[in-house]
Amino acid sequence: MSNTQLEQAAQGEDSNEKDDRLYEEFCEFIEEFKGESDRACVILGASKLDQILGLILERFLLPCPNSQDQIFTNNGPLGTFSAKIDMTYRLGLIDSEACRAIHMVRKIRNTFAHEVYGASLASGSHKDRIKALVLPAKEDHHFKWLRDNFFSGVPASRANFSTMLGLLVARLEGLADKLEPVSTAQIQHLLPQSHNKKMQPAQKTRG
């Protein structure tokens, strides 16, 4: 779901065929975790963000120069959710508020993953984190539209978390959809390009 699609949906405007497809996929994702437990909702949502960040970085970074790309493996520099968040921010692809929000989702995910039973978004510590999570966006009309149209009647903490998760997914998918690879305009070559041209064999002339 692109930023344009989100804005059009919030404002009741028409969208093109590509945005319609992205919107349908977004709705399918929302419905997938909507009926899950709080634990499953958190873990599934964090996994979705992790996946999209990986896709964004793969599309933005230059291709691996070797046959085996180790950068996204478990032991690679971008093998963790946290590393993907930080790298996406440091490359200037997301702002500090998005970086902070995704990290907070990651922390909630980590806590839920280690709680043996009774994990609930309405519990004290999680409830406070969710309030902090949604604080920058709670007055935004996109946030309000998502909450009203997808999570009406859902308990407050669960609705707020799910809405923020949906907003992050929509923003990141919009970024992934329009992203261009990193520019090579400033690339530093091992040897000057003039040197490479001098080293090329002269073409034979026909007699």
C-alpha cells in the first residue's frame, strides 16, 4: 500500500490499478493478524516490518560483487531486525520518528517472545509503550482513518498498536514500491577512468 493509496483512501479519492492491488494486499495483511492473539499479532507484525526493511535495503544497495551474498544472513551485518532498522535510517530512507517507532515495535516483540503466558497489549508495561508508540501519530488523519476503518470496536491498546503497525507497513511498502537503487555518481574507482581508457588495446585498422 503506497503513501498515495493511503492518502486517497483516507480522503475517499480514486486510485489507479497498481495502488488498488497494493491496497488489497494491505487489507489481506490486516485481516490476517486481526483475529490473532496479542502475542501472534505482535510477532507477525514485527516479522512483516523486518521483511519489508530487508526488501528496501536489497533494492537500494548495490548488488553483491560475489556469488554468495552474506550481508543478510543470520551472522551478517544486516541479519537482525535491529540492524535493518538502523541501516535504513542511516541511509536516509526513513526519518527518526519512523526509526524510533519500528524499534519500539521490535522491543515489544522481544518482550512478548519471552513471556511464557498471558502476554497482553493491555498490560501495564505494554500499555505504556503503546501510548509512547502512537503519540507522534495519534492526531494524524491517516492514523485516525486506519483506526476507524479497520479497528473499530477493538480494545484501545490493541487498536492503537495495530493501527500504528498498519501505518508503518503502508509507509514502508510505499517506499519499497518507488525506491530507486543507490546512485553510483560518487563511486570511487580503484583506478582513474582515464587510466582504464589508456590501458585498452588499440583497435586494428583495416588495410
